[in-house]
Amino acid sequence: MAEKLELIVRGKWIFDGCSNKAEMLEALNHQKEFIKDIPDEATITHNEDDYIIFEVEAKDKDDFKYYKKKGFVRTYE
């Protein structure tokens, strides 16, 4: 069944709404926790438009459910 899934993050929005250094540090801390939750087997791709794409391959239905719970969606290549 192997099926590719992806999670796309827009890097330039990380600091949206931040107006001081403390808020920027809090935004970075949030991103740190978000990244820690991404499965280790995910591959990372960066593109020119400031998107970071995490990709995984679901080998069975349980993998698929696990990755969906983490925010991954099907890729349509």
C-alpha cells in the first residue's frame, strides 16, 4: 500500500504577530516543539518560496492513520 504523505510549513510566517524579542523567542519555542513532534523518518525538502516540506511513506493503514494524526496529508504527484 505504500503511500506518500506530506506536511507543509511556511517558514516566513513563523514570526507573524511578533512585536518584540520575547514574542519572537516564544514563537521559536513553539516551532521547536512542533518540529520535535515530526517523525524522525520524515525527509525534509526546502523550496524557493520559503516552504518546508516534510515527507513520509505510509507502509500500511496504521502508518497512514498515525501520520494523518500528526497533520500529514496525501501527496498528489
